[in-house]
Amino acid sequence: MTLKTVLLGACSALAFAGMASAETLTIATVNNGDMVRMQGLTAEFTKANPDIQVEWVTLEENVLRERVTTDIAAGGGQYDIVTIGNYEVPIWAKQKWLLPLDGLGDKYDMDDLLPAIRGGLSMDGKLFAAPFYGESAMIMYRKDLFEKAGLKMPEKPTWEFIADAARKTTDRKADISGMCLRGKAGWGENMAFVSALNNSFGGRWFDEQWKPQFDQPEWKASLQFYADLMKDAGPSGASSNGFNENLTLFQQGKCGMWIDATVAASFVSNPKDSKVADKVGYAMFPNKEGVDNHGKWLWSWNLAVPASSKKAESAQKFIAWATSKEYTALVASKEGWSNVPPGTRTSLYKNEEYTKAAPFAVPTLAAMDAADITKPTVKPVPYTGGQFVAIPEFQALGTTVGQLFSAVIAGQSTVEDALAAAQATATRDMTRAGYIK
């Protein structure tokens, strides 16, 4: 055996030992564009941290919520990092299901996080999840179709104007629907939009005594409006469409308007993916005439460490990388400033390169600033949360109500029957949970 052979063998053994000793993080995440982009850049992290490997579990939004909730509630330890919303974070932190993020490092600059976002992820002064991106909701619309129809988008449009514009820009022969909206059942799918819609109609989920309000005129008006609009100006199969399906439709030029999360703006304006990238305008989430409420939608997708994980130190190292200003700069260098994750850091909106490259930056920040989820409705309520109700029971109840309302859009139920069933279900569930005395 030659010296060269011995040395090569030793090097191979060391390399194998290094691989064997590397810690593997299992990360559960949602299958949207920003998260998929992060997966594509993971090699940058593992290159700088060769002792850590990453294994991704990428799931559709509803499936992600179900699997992560089941695992974390049981202390299963299947995941080292989970992608969760600002709905789950305070509830799960209170249950001691999450570890505080106290190992992000001195360079992390936690004070740069937008106050509204950071506040929703903290408890007792400790951060329990780091925001990957934040969002509100707004209108994305086709400027060319508006011009063709002789329409001009107001700075603060009402639902009355939007409904008229949607019908006028619908062209069935050209396969263009004037309005694309979520219809897929789920508390974080169709009910995110419908709850914000109802807020903007002056409605609420519960009164001050936690009594459900589906028998009130605001819910009747908002759900009927939604159903009629989808029937007249929505795409076929709307009851199966969530965020990703509507994104695809809009990018293909098949929607005149789409009202959804502000994070979608970078995807509809990206010429690599969108056929209408240079034709998109943005406007504030509508309100019913005379109602001073624009939905109060505020959401963030966040990375957190389950208390059941045995790899907390490595997990926090990854989270610090993925939610840092340096990661934002990395995305900008690879994809351009308009494609960086939005809505989490104050410094991003002071960055002239970003605001110049992203025409949606200013309306996105304005929408987020307007979303005070501590006062989500016009009438008084005992809960917080804009497009959701921040109580543990909402996840199951919201999905059940979402199924009832999705059936209306599918033409399988009436508005009246869906609201009656929602009222009965919510009353039963809230009574059992002890909210209604």
C-alpha cells in the first residue's frame, strides 16, 4: 500500500465521518413561492455550516397545518423547525409547545423587525418565532383591462365599485374572469378572505358575550355579495381555488382582479413567471361604502422550533440565517430586489433599491400599517385577529365554516342554509368550550 493510498483513505474516512456527524434538521414548510425559493438557496447555508444538513418536508397549506399541529401537540418530535402563522405562535407558546428564540446571535438585529409583526410573535418579552415574510391584503388588477373598460381604480375603492369593475372586465370568450378570490375550504384559505370581507362590511364573528353572529345582516350581506360576485365574474371551479391556484390564473392573464395577500405582488410582477407582469396595478383592500374598515388582514409565515426538537441550537442557527437581512441581500443578488421576502423588517422599506424595484412596496407597507388586529372590527369584540379569531378553537371551527361557505360557491348550498349551519355549529362549539355561559 502506497503512502498516497493511505492518505486518500484517511481523507475519505474523515469526510465520511464528517458527513456521519453532521446534524440533520427536518423542516416542515408550506409550498408557496418564497419558501420554495428558500429551499433553492439552502446550499448557501449548508456550505457555511457543513456540520448541519437540511431535509425539507414541503406541504400544501391545509395539510401542513394539520400535520404540524398533530405532531407538536403530541410532542412527536418529527420536525426541528416548523413554518407556522401568527395565529398559532401565541397560542402554542402559551401551551409551551415552542422554544423561545434566544440563540439567534448578536448580529440578528431583532429591533429591525416591524413592531406589528414582532409583537404578534412574542410573549412575556420573548420571541417564539422569527418572521420569514409578512403580509396584509390588497387588490392586484390589470391596468390594461381597466383602461379598455374605461375604468379608473380609486385610491380607496369600495366593494360597490369593485363588483361593477369585475363584471365589466369579465370576458368569457377570452377566458378572463373579472375577479379571482379564494374558494378552497380552510380557516387559512377561504375564511381568511371571507373573514376580512365580513370585517369590511361591518360584521364580526362573535359579540362581546362570544355569541356567534352568522344570523346578523352583515354576514348575510357579505356572503351573498361574495357568492354573487363569484357566480358573475369568477373563474370556473372557484370553490377549489386557494392562494396558489389563483396566483397561477393571474399570472396566465386569466384574472382582471385578484384580492389576496400582498406577498403575491412580487410573483405577479415577475416577468419570468407572469405574462402580465408589466400590466399590474395595486390598490387598498376595499370596504363597503360607509364602513371604515379595510379587512384588517395581517399575517406572517414564521419559523419556530418545537419544544420536542433535540436540535435547538442548530435549528436557531438556520432560522437566524433564513430571516436575516443578509438572507434578504442574498435573494436580491440571485433574483432581484423585487423578489425578496417582504413585510418583516423596517430596513427593507428604507432601502431605495427595493422601493425602486418593487412598485408594490409602498402599498404593501400602507396595507400592513392599516391592519390593527387588536381592533379588527367596527363593533366591539372580545377577540383579536384580523382575518382570524385568535383562540385555539378557531382552527377547527374556521375550517368547518369554510367548508359550508365553499359549498355555496360550488352551487351545492344556499347562503341562507350555510349561515344557519354556521350559526348552529359555532354556538354548539363555543358552548362546549365554555365561552358561552
